[in-house]
Amino acid sequence: MFNRTRIMTAVAVPAVAALGFGALATASAASATTPATPAAAQTAHVATAASTRLLVVGDHGSDVRNWQQDIDRVAGKIGGIPHLATDGAYGPRTAAATRAFQRYAHLSVDGVVGPNTRSAMTTALHGSPTPAAQPILRRGDHGQAVRVWQTDLDNLSTAAGRGGGLGTVLVDGSFGPATEGLTVALQKVEHIAPDGIVGPHTRTAYLTLLASENKTNS
């Protein structure tokens, strides 16, 4: 259940920070005290990041192992993503962790590691010099971005469990009164301006609340 007394400190963030990618890149840079990875190992890892091989349940090999290592590196920094054993076997746990990452990165949640998922992981790990900003959404908007936001709102209720959360909304790609109402409810829970507009602060509030619910119900 949501803790409606929790106060979140508002921090001005660029739109891309709604995905937390900038923060992850900063955290990686701040870890300068960690022993450096040998150059050969770094080169090998960059090469796998550019791989075009699709990974699905049942796959095995070094590509799977490298993907599991990537997931393990962001685990703990992104709410809901578990640490993985890097055994090179793409099983149910790896698929579940991949879906959690895709949900976080606002991608199609299919558990398949394809180009978009790899690109999002590269951004999460290393940052991007020209990241694409997430769109600002408001009542009357339509399209895939609205559909993704509606799915995010539903994910909060799933994370809360037992019928908790803000409630659910029909994922139809139309930003109507129901979607606006749940957006306002989220904003009120996280103590930000309840204007029903999905901007960077609201996206950050969503990630904060999702991480809290995942931790509470894990």
C-alpha cells in the first residue's frame, strides 16, 4: 500500500532523467575507486553491446552471459531488477529481469533482447551524448507514448499487489479522464503539482513509487 506521508524532495531533472539513465551514467563515472577492468575485457564487452543476435528463453552462450552481466550491473540501481547468475543460460529468471528492464526503459515488454533493448542498456550503463527526451503527455493526446504511460500506471497496481495501488486504466493509447485521474493521483502521492501532465518530474515520481512498491512487496 502507498505511504501517503512520504515526502519526496523535488529535484529539477532533464527529461531523459525520467528513465534514470543520466543518474546511472553518473554513478558509473563516480565509481573511479573500483579497480579498472582490463582493456581487453572492456573491448570484448563493448563488442557484445553492439551484437544483433536476438536472445530468447532457451538460448545459451557468451552473448547470454554478457547480457546477464549487464543486467547484474544495473540491478540494485533500478527498482525491481534482480541480480542474476551469469551462467550463459537464458532461462525464466533472465527473461523476468529483462522484462523488468524493458518496463523501466519504456520498451515493449516481451523479454526478448533485441536492438532497442540493447540500445537502452548501453544508455543505462554508459550514458548517451544525445539522448531522446521522453514526450510530455496531457489530456487529449493519443498514440504509443500514451499507451506506454497507461501501462506504467497499471504496473504500479501490479507492484502494490492485493488490489492496492492507484487503480488501473484501459491501455488504449488515448489520454482521457481516467488516465488523467490516475496521473493526478500519482502526483499527489509523491507531493508534486497535481496538474495531470506527464513531464520529467511525474516520470521520476513514477519510478520512485514503483521502486518503493517493488521493495515493499518483494
